[in-house]
Amino acid sequence: MTNALRASDPAPDVVIFGDSMTQQGLDPTELGQLLSAATGDEVSVFNGASSRARWGMNLLLARYMVSLDDLPSVALMGISTRAAERDDFYKSEGSKSAFSSMVEGCDRPISDTWDEEDAARCERDVADPLFRFRVGGEQVARAQEGLPAQTSLRINEGSRLRSDGFMVHPGVSAAEAEEISDTRMERGFPGFPTVHDEAVADFGSVADLLRSHGVTVLAFEIPYTPVHQANLEEAGRDYDARRQDSAQSLTAPHDVQLFPVDEFGPWWGDGDSRDAIHLAPQGASKFARQLTEIPGFIDEVQEGLAD
């Protein structure tokens, strides 16, 4: 994904941030075509959301984009039901990666998640290319053969990462999505919203960093499938009210305009979702259209593109 961003010349006009629901749920090519038709100018869109990412991982991506010195005009922040949770994946893996070493440096406060061993490994990442690329053998071989950096990836049959950052997975029927939702509820990990102060702060750091470089920051909600949302609402605990409050908890303190999405439109049905949580490609294309039909969305994007 980062190879694709670096290879973009010029930078995409719009970059999408978020987690796996956004990476699989909003087709950037379709969104670009819809924005181009609405604005009368060609608009390119890149989906920079990634699996398991909360706002620590998204901040790492934003810092990388700043390092390229070629930023988008607009950033769209995808807010899923669980987007306000702390970013344990960033702390456990993302911050310790060689990529983070090169982008964020090694001079970080010692803490429960960053110790002297982490700092030493980071310093070695920076100083020793052989160590830094220790898990990147195939990519090193491509470079040695004079081939361009890989910007897409086949995962398995029917699943791949496209060069525009979009993750493709096969769809299931609406009935299968409901069955998956029922199973998820029975297992006791349905996905209710939780708000952590750390996530609110990290979201603000992403927004502030991008805005300090002239990027317009907007946010939108991406819901679960209608069948899973119905199950959660039936289970109680004021699911939808808490989901809306969770989205506001991220955006309101940092003055980021939020475009709420209560649920997917009447278009949702067979083949539109991968499971109870994520959309499949045809659903992600339809959701792109739903997003552009929200009153004011295109106007705000267009204003950001013009700045």
C-alpha cells in the first residue's frame, strides 16, 4: 500500500483513512469517478485504511504521507463502530516495525509498550539495511532485478489488495451474512462501541497533522450490515445511540465535520457483504454512491479540492 502511495505522481487528490471496514467498504475508484462526474474535474482517490488499524496506525500513515512531501487535498476519515478504541495493534506491532522506525524515528519515551530493546531494534533498522529488510526478501529481489516496487497483492482465490489500496474479498448472500451475525452474537464478541481517551487523542493528532499541511479533513460513518446492526439493537445496550455518540466523541473535540450514516441504503442485499461486518466489492461500490448522495458531502469535498 505504501509502495503504491509513493509511486503515485502526483499524489491522490483524496486519501481515505480507517480500519478494515473502510478498506473493504469504500471503493476508491468508484468514489473517484463519482466525484469527477460531480465536480467536472478528474479526482483521484486512494484507500489508505488498513486491517486492525485504529488511529495509531492511521497516524503512522499520515506521517509517511508528510514525509513524501506530496499530500492529498482531502482526507476522509472512516468511522466504524469500533473506531474509538485504543490502537493495541499499533502498540504491539505497528510501532515496532521497520517501517515505523524509518518514518517515526527511535527517540520515543520509554513506556510499557516501548522499552530499551525496542529502541535498540529501531536504531538497527535505521542503521543497517540488511537488518531492516530482513523479512522483505522478495521485494529486495525485485529491486535487484530492476523491477518496480510491488503495489498490489494476491492473498488467495478471490481476495487481493488493489493498487488503489482497496481490499477485495468475495461476497456472501444476505442470508449468509445474517447467519454469520447470529454466530457472532452467540460467541459473545458482537462488536459494541467503546470509547477510549487514547483513541480520541490519536484521531486528533491525525487530523491536526494533516490540516497543518493544508489538507481538508472530513469524516464519515461506515455501519455494520443491516442484519448485524439489527441483532445488536435487539440485544440492547442502546447500540445505535452509542455508535453515534462514539463517532461524535472522535470528531467533535477536534472540529472535524462528520457525515453520519445510519445504515446502508435499500441497495444492500445478496453479494454486497463479505460477512456480517465488512462489505464486498459490489457493496463497496454502492456505498461510495450512497456517501456522495449525503447532503453537503460533495460540496465539502469540492471545497477541499479547490483550497
